[in-house]
Amino acid sequence: MSTFRALRIDKADTGQTISAVDFDEAELMDGDVVVRVSHSTVNYKDGLAVTGKSPVVRRFPMIPGIDFAGRVIASTSDEFAEGDQVVLNGWGVGETHLGGYAEVARVKSDWLVPLPANMTSAEAMAIGTAGYTAMLCLMALERHGVTPARGPVLVTGASGGVGSVAVALLGGLGYEVVASTGRPEEADYLRGLGASSIIPREELAAPGKPLQKERFAGVIDSVGSVPLANALAQTMSGGAVAACGLAAGMDLPTSVAPFILRGVSLLGVNSVTVPKPIRIEAWSRLARDLDREKLSAMTETVGFDDIIPTAKAILEGKIRGRVVVEI
Ligand code: NDP
């Protein structure tokens, strides 16, 4: 039986250990499609899984990596044939099912989407779960009726993965984008992606009044906690906030005031279990609406051996934009 290179997390008495191993193909989990993975990425959740900082991994041993792109090398599914280019994100891959930091993955065909036409595997992973989630947030705001004519849209955690893609998408679609960042040195980077103005993270960091000056028609928030509470308090009447992340914390110290006095909507976004038709729509919108030059400007490419240091760096808020891993 053949082996392939993989990162493997094992459970130890003192926590978890992680190491590069030759993984036995016989140990792969059930699935009807086998993929030769060419690219993966490092998302915030990968940072949590690889470092063990949060209990993201719920099966041991685990190959982390919550998303990947590659080529089908074996399939018993009617949907995919050998040679097809595919993308996978979510469905517990890298958490409960062996994931993308490996040369080979065996998964369920239901979880795969075809690589959009005119998109490379490297570009798909430059987008990755973070960029795909930014698109889900945008689609949630659009479904709520947010348009560029309604007013500015705030993006929190703007220099991060979700934030950078959100800024580029919104800017490209003609929105006035207000980017909130804790990294003032990234102002030019954010303007280059499409931000109209930059506000310091501190402006949203301290607990504020339940209702504040109405500033934003919509918000894409990847940080949660007090900044999300302030964003809700600054959303215009009838506006909406798409919330997907917790980089600042899991709590939400808010009141009902924005909801009952301004009709503000809080739209939750969970990228993991989105039904396939919406997944395909999100990926095709990304293929259409995300400027590839901006995608390339926000992306750094690293090798397999760089996954662990990159995972640590993302939790420290030191990664700008997106990181692609060449497997
Ligand atoms: P990144 O680390 O790339 O981005 C997070 C950004 O948040 C940082 O770059 C930083 O931006 C900002 N930030 C970090 N710490 C703080 C803090 N203490 N207070 C305020 N802002 C902070 O991560 P991702 O973009 O990959 O993910 C962002 C979040 O979205 C994570 O919580 C992740 O788990 C979540 N997520 C959720 C998904 C879902 O399905 N719901 C899917 C994908 C991601 P800056 O320096 O510009 O301030």
C-alpha cells in the first residue's frame, strides 16, 4: 500500500502533537472521490487546529487543512471523473474528516465543487474558505437589499483573509468601503484593494452606547465581540450586518436597541455546511466579481514546511490577506 506526505495531529496526554509523516493510504477515511491535492491554505481555523489553541480537531489522528484544491485521481461517483479539477471547503474536513495538508485526500463527492472555469487551483486556494466566506457575507447583505446606493459598508478585520477579500469584492462592485484595521501601516494596501477610507480598530474596540450615529448600510464582520456590538449600533435603519468570525472574541455584548429601534438585521454566516447550489453560486460569483490582480496582491505562497509557523502567525494577527500552501 502506498504512502503520501501529510501533516498529522495526534492526541497526547499533554494535549496534541503535530508532525509531518508518511501517511498510509489505507488509513484514509471513507469517500467516493480521491484527490491529488495541489494547493491548500492557512485560514484562522487552521491556526486554531494546528496549534491546538481551540478544540477544532475532533478526531485523532487528524490531517488538518480545512480546504484544498486538486485533481481527481480516482472516483466511483457519477459526478466526478479522473482528471477533473475540484475545490473543497468545509464539511468538517480538517476537523472530523482527514483534511487538506496532505498530498492525497479521500472525500465525499457531495462536498466537492468543480473548479470554476478560468480559475487555477492556486487562485481557488488564494480565495480559500476565508474568501468564500467573504462572498457568503456579501450575498447575505445583497439578499437583504444592501446596494452601493444605500450607503457605505464597513469591513472589520480588514487586513485579514476574510476582510481583504471582502474589501476587494465590495470595492469592485462600487461600494464605498470603510475598512477597520489594527494595522495602520496597511492603509495603502487596503486602499489598493478598494477601501475608500480606513478607521483604526480602536474606534470600535471600547464598549459604546446601544445606539450610535448611523454610518453604515451594511457590515461584514469577522471579529465579533465589542467591535460587532459597536458596528450594530452604527448601522443605519433597515441595514444589515453579516457576522462570520470571532478574531476579537466569541462574546457579543450588545442590546436589542439596534434591532427594535432601527430594524437592523444580524445575519449569521456559517461556511461549513452551505448547501451545494449556494456553494456553486458563491464560487461562480468569486470567479466573476473578484479582481485577480487584487487577489494576487493580497496573497503570499508558502511551502508545506511553512504550515506550522504560518498557523501560529495567523493567530497572532501577523498574516496580511491570504496564504496559499503548495502541497
Ligand atoms: P485572519 O487572521 O486572516 O483575519 C482576522 C483579522 O481580524 C486580523 O487580520 C485582524 O485584522 C483582525 N483582528 C485580529 N485580532 C483582533 C482583535 N483582538 N480585535 C479586533 N480585530 C482583530 O483570519 P480569517 O480572515 O481567516 O478569519 C477571520 C475570522 O472569521 C476568524 O474568526 C475565523 O474563524 C472566522 N471565519 C468564519 C467562517 C465561518 O464559516 N463562519 C469561515 C472563515 C472564517 P486587522 O489587523 O486588519 O485589524
